[in-house]
Amino acid sequence: MKRILLTGACGFLGAHLVSKILRDTDWEIVILDRLDISGNLNRIHMLPEYESEKTRLTFVWHDLKAPINEMNAREIGQVDYIVHMAASTHVDRSIDDPLPFVMDNVVGTTNLLQFARLTQKNLKLFLNFSTDEVFGPAAPGVYHKEGDPHNPTNPYSAAKSGQEKIGYAFFKTHNLPVINTHTMNVYGFFQLGEKFIPKCISKVLKQQPMPMYATTDDKGNVTQISSRVWIYAPHVAEAVMFLLEKATPGEEYNIIGNDEYDILTLANKIAKIINKPLIPEFLGFYNARPGHDLAYRLSGKKIKDMGWTPSSDIDTALKETVEWYLAHPNWLI
């Protein structure tokens, strides 16, 4: 039986990975989380697999801004894999208060890498979870490949870039089996209400204007709407499990979805599922959101050539997501 240490498991993406592991393997999971604004233990308790499989879960409370102490190290024990998803992630908060993002994403990652180097003698892989935003904005037709130069434009993406670089340094210096992954805009149930899709669901239900960030001309006319490539959280969990078996230490891997939509098109899809009209409110992009980028794009060729692509399209996944929030309105703002 394999054992995995999963940081940030009580967060949005972490909970989806816990569900995937409980459902499809016999692995034991060690959850390392500090249960802050993003980490919510209710996510784990709400998983359909929880009651029957909870004996495979060990919870360790720890804030990675501090080194992992001996008592927590004994609780964690020896593991086969480390998946590092714990992070500060919200761009708006990073612009207002950048230092916590450096502490969580750079210092926290360094403490975890040190723990792995000093205690995990048979570690097969350390997956360092990062973002498409480290590459900066993508011009039309540009798809950033693994290994492209980083060009972060806000404190969040700069801190994630630092997280990647310290991970690679431990691979080169200490031969720790680290990989870095980049993921596109993720959506699905369990996401905080401040994020675009649950926020849009809430605005449509309440028939309130939904902010739409775009570039505008000097007369206020919309010239370009913010666009993203979207990926469903369970598909990210699928890709992580694939990489734990197939990845090569020292490499980078882009985890991407198949679907790129501007935010107006996506919001209209949500409104159609709810069967209420969307009320868009267009805001000048760079005036309203300094430090944000109009579009990110990654090339998914590398992982596709290895044998992985998402298992369903956005229409199916988006419908599942909206219906979950309609059944769990307490997750909306």
C-alpha cells in the first residue's frame, strides 16, 4: 500500500484529489493543512467516499511558514509521494498584501522541501503545484510551453515562480525528485464564492450585475474581453495521478483543459443552465484590475503525447458544477 502526503488537502483542489485517491486506489493519505480562509475540513467530510474510507486519512495541522517539527514528522511518517498544493492563491489579495504570498508560496515550499530532503529516504516524487500565470500574459495564438521564461505580473504569480525555482534548486542540489506543474483556470464544486464561476452563479440567481473585465476605448466601448482556458477540478486530479506514475524528476508539465472561452461566453453558459438572464457589467480591465492579465494560454502537447487528456468537455462539467452550487447555496456569496 502506498502513502501520499498532500498539503492543502482541505482546499478546493486538494479535496478533489483526496476524493480521486479514495475512490480509485487503496493508498493512505496524510493531510497537512492549516485550515485558513481557503482550507475547510468540511470539504473532506462532504466527500461521498469519506465515511467508508476515513480510516485511510491522517490529519496533521501545520502552517508551513514554520519548519515541520519532530512530532509532526513522526505523525506523517514515510511516504511514497508528496503533492504540494498548499498555497496562497488569490491575485486581488496578493496585490493588497503581497508578503503572505511570499511566505506561503516560497518560504512554505522551502520548509516542505527541507522536510522531504531530510526525512523521506524513499520518496518517489515531489509534485510542486504551480500556475499558468508565472508565464505572464499570452498574446493571441501564443501557447506557453514548459521551460518558457517566466514573466509574472503580480505578487501572486511572482511568488509561485519563486516556488518553482526553489523546487528545481532542490532537484539539482539534493537530487530530490521534484517536478513542477502549471495548471490553467480551474473550476468545479467546493470553490470559494469569490471565484468567477460561483460568483457568476450567485449574481445570476440574484439578478444582479456581473462584473466583466475587458479593455475599453476612450468612449467606454468594449474592445477585448478577458479570456481563459478552463479545466474541471476532477480532471486536474486525474492529471496529478497520471503524473505521479509517469513523470520524470526535474521536468515541468502543463495541465490544461480543452476549452478556451472569454468570460462573457462562459457567463452566458452559466445563465442558460440556471435559466435566468445574465446582466453583464463591463469594467475597464487595466483600470479596474492592475496586475491582472487578459489571457493565459499553455501548450498541452507534452502531457497529451504522454497519454493524458481531460475525460469530458466543459458543457458536461459546467452543468455538474452549477447544479452542485444550486444544491449547496451556502457555498455562494
